[in-house]
Amino acid sequence: MKIGILTSGGDCPGLNAVIRGIVLKGTTSYDLEFVGIRDGWRGVVEGDFVPLTRHEVKGLSKVGGTILGTSRTNPYEGDRGGADNIAKTLFGHRIDGIIAIGGEGTLAAADRLSKDGIKVIGVPKTIDNDLRATDYSFGFDTAVNIATEAMDRLRTTGDSHQRCMVAEVMGRHVGWIALHAGMAAGAHAILIPENPMSLDEIAELVQSAHDRGRAPLVVVSEGFKLKGMDEAFSDKGLDAFNRPRLGGISEILAPEIERITGIETRSTVLGHIQRGGSPSGFDRVLATRLGLHAADAIVDEAWGEMVAMRGTDIVRVPFSEALGELNTVPQYRYDEAAALFG
Ligand code: F6P
């Protein structure tokens, strides 16, 4: 059997480790053949395939980004898009099925193609950790480690100047990165999309930390909304999926905190630094295991399903479970962290 592998949507540390896991297990245990699909669904639509053997994946588990490239192309758009055209393109290249590694948008497209007769298996990916079907997604741990290190650094400069430091992390719909990195770095306030707060409530926490002689650290998710805001802050237009590009809420909050408390305040947006570089040890193992299990899923012809982490096990779930409801931070997890605020 010949299988195409693609990575689609925003990149994420660990994508290459998944590719390596699939190819190594697929070629050594099962005699499968693989091709790489360039730039996500674009490569499927345009028939842009590259060789993918043991040779191409050697040493990849530690390498960030994706050797296959990625895009946010919708496979149903364009002259050559749509399930019928894609089926013809795959048939022309003797490709029997696809492994799609991606987040919600990618898996939604995979689900639709699968219902339209294309053989697809999914592997979930997101640094935001917002997919409900998997307890953890690879890339998240790396992002938390990068953000934690950045906050440790912000704290030493904040301490030196007795300033309030506002650190903004990714997290479009959910606050997992902010919650974990904020707890790890000992933040005095963590602001997440699931829990809108007012400026006065935030200022109170900042003031209380300052009154105890601490340089306050506020961690905020890009998707955080102040009470009364209908949408997350965005001033950068739309992305290729027509979603508002987020980033910059910390720059709104910092001068307001300074105005209310009188404490000098600075903001830092960590942005794509959180998605770059080598995956952590945890993410390399998780991504590799997902890859190995995806190879098993091909042999079992588990089309229309994705591999996912439940507890410490890798399981298979239908695409539909990954879609719709998000993996939000439960209130009890936020309350736990909130006991340390101020
Ligand atoms: O979905 C992951 C994510 O990192 C979000 O947190 C963020 O809003 C988005 O991707 C940014 O994507 P882009 O690479 O298109 O700027």
C-alpha cells in the first residue's frame, strides 16, 4: 500500500517526529510505501508529492517545523479541489490513502473527505491543546517550556525595576498555555479566554502582589477577553481561514494596569517563538508514539479515524470526536491556579 503524509495548518514542534514514526514503523514492520505531500492540502490538490523513505526521515525527531511544509489550503477550493478531483489525482499517483497531521481545520477537512470516499487517517496537532479528542497534543509541552523560560527571564528584569510585566502567550480559544506556563513561573494573575475579568479585578491582583514587595507578573492568552468584550482583540486582519489574527491584548492591558495602579508596566508578546525550535522530550515521545500508532491504523484500515492520547495510552477515535466542542480549561483547574494569584 502507498500512503501520502501531509502536515497542514499552523506548524508545531513534533510534526517531524510523527512523520519519522509513521515511516519507520510502516516500512520496517509492514512493508508500506510512503510519499510526502508538500504544503498540506495544497499538495493533494495540485499533486505535489516528494519521496519519503527511511533516508528522508533520519534524525528527524529532534527537528522543529515540518520537512513537508504546511499551508492553510482548503482541499474543497479551486479548480482541482473537491473529493472527485482528489480521488483522480491520488489514483494517478497510485496513492491509496492519506495520513493528515493537523488541528481542527485540517481534521474537519479530513472528516469531510473521508465521508466523500477518500481514505484518510488523522493525527491531532496543536500547541494550544484545544482538541477535545486527545488529553494532550504534541507541541503543547514545548510551547509551555518556552513560555516558562521567557517568563523566568521577564521576572528577573521586572524584579530589578520593580515593574509589572505582562506576558502574552498563544491560545486562541483556550488558556492551557497561559495556565501551565503561568503556574510554572509563579504568575500573580493568569488571564484566559474561558474566564473574562475586568480591568479593576486585574489591577487589584497586581496591586496586592506589589504591596507584598513583588514585581507582579501577569500572563495573558491572546484570546483573553475583558468583561464586556464580545470578541478577542485583533488588529491584524484575517488569516487564510478567515479567522481574525490575534495578538496584542497585552499591549492594551499594560497601559491600563499602569494607569489604574500607578505601577510602571511593560508588555511582551511571545508570538511564534512558542512554535519554533526543537520539541521537548515529552513531545518527541508523544509525537513518535502517535506516528507508530498511525502506521498500525493504516494496516488495520482504520480510515475515518484519528490516533489520540487518553491517559497514557494511544487510542483511535472518529474524526467527529475531534471537532465541535473544544478542550477548554475546566473551572476547577483555573480555581486551583487562582489560589496563588495576587
Ligand atoms: O492554532 C495555533 C495558533 O498558534 C494560535 O494560538 C494562533 O492564534 C495561531 O495559531 C497563529 O497562527 P498563524 O501562524 O497563522 O499566525
